[in-house]
Amino acid sequence: MSRVALVTGGTRGIGEAISKALKAAGYSVAASYAGNDEAAGKFKEATGIPVYKWSVADYDACAEGTKQVEADIGPVDILVNNAGITRDAMFHRITPEQWKEVIDTNLSGLFNMTHPIFPGMRERGFGRIINISSINGQKGQMGQVNYSAAKAGDIGFTKALAQEGAFKGVTVNAVCPGYIGTEMVRAVPEDVLNKNILPFIPVGRLGEPEEIARCVVFLASDDSGFITGATLSANGGQYMI
């Protein structure tokens, strides 16, 4: 029986590429999403990957959702915490609601998803938890104090949980994408892209969602068993640590 992978935010953008790549690598994949029923329906029809709807910001919904996935497909062996949102604003204009929405989804969402699944991984002696952080969680970004704080928190979550999971066969790693050619990024005006983004990426182009997906497939594999607590930067050289 193939291992089961659950990808949050798995029906669009980077998450869609991850879901498809894991399926192509032989995993039984489930994809969760929060709100876009039309996109999720098209994704399911095109890929045959089952989809489940819940918000990662809601702990009870995550517990029930993961329980349903495991009933339908089997125990989750690989969890990809990819779901995320932005509510960008300069700090002096950001509202408490914008702060809370981003923290609840992008940071607390990792706890809400991982907490119900982690005990089973420990008991079975195998697990792969892969958290999709961001270049802006590493270096910060003006107008994204909420997003950068959450994504930096994802890295701290990764490093701490990796220490708890290691002796039980559970690895925990983070991937930090740079600017990736998703629908959201490609909607940026061309002049802004050419003047303010591309000149700062040494490889001279946006990344592709599939390039992030390949990072995830490696970290999900047996070949990555000696890697845990790591942060894999996939940003075209834009930020090096």
C-alpha cells in the first residue's frame, strides 16, 4: 500500500503542483482547501485526487478533516502544511483583524493540522512533515509584518518539532520559496515585476511551482531520512543564509 500524503491548500498554485508531484511519485494524495469550490472541483476532475474542505485556522475542523482523510484513504504519513493567506498593509495601517487572520492561518494552522496527526506518526515510527514557509519569513518584507512574522514562526516550529520527532522516525523540515510564478505573482504589473522583483533574483526569473514541488517530493522520500529541522531555500539566489 502506498503512503498517504495530505497537502493543505493543495488545489491551487504551489499546493496544486505539490499534490500532483506527490501523486506522480506514487503517493496516495488528499488535498484540502478552504473556500474556492470551483477551483477545487476542476482540480479533482483533472487529477483524480480527492479534495476536502476546511479552514486550517479552525482546530476542530482540522481534527475532523484529518480524521475523515484517514478513514477514506489511510493514516497520514506525509503532511505538507502549505495553506496560507496574505493580508498586506503597512504596519501603522494594519488592523487587528488582518494580523489575526494571517497568524491564525499561516502559523496556528501548522499546529492545528500537525497536532492531530503527529501522535500517529510517532506510534507508527514514520512521518514526514513539510512546512511551506517563505523567503519573507527569513528576511522580512515591508508591508508584510503579519505574514513575515507567521512565516518566521513556521521555521521555529519546524526546528523545535524536528527535535521531538527525530527519535521516533518523524522528520520535520521547511521549504522557503522565493518569488514563484503562481497566478498571484503573475498578476503583478509587468513594470513592477521587471523593475522591483526580477533584478533582485540572481537567476533572472521567477521560480516555477513544480520546482517547489520537487523539493517537497525529496523531503517526503526515504532518501531524506537523515535531514530534519532543515530549511530549504528555493529562491533563485535572492536571499542566502
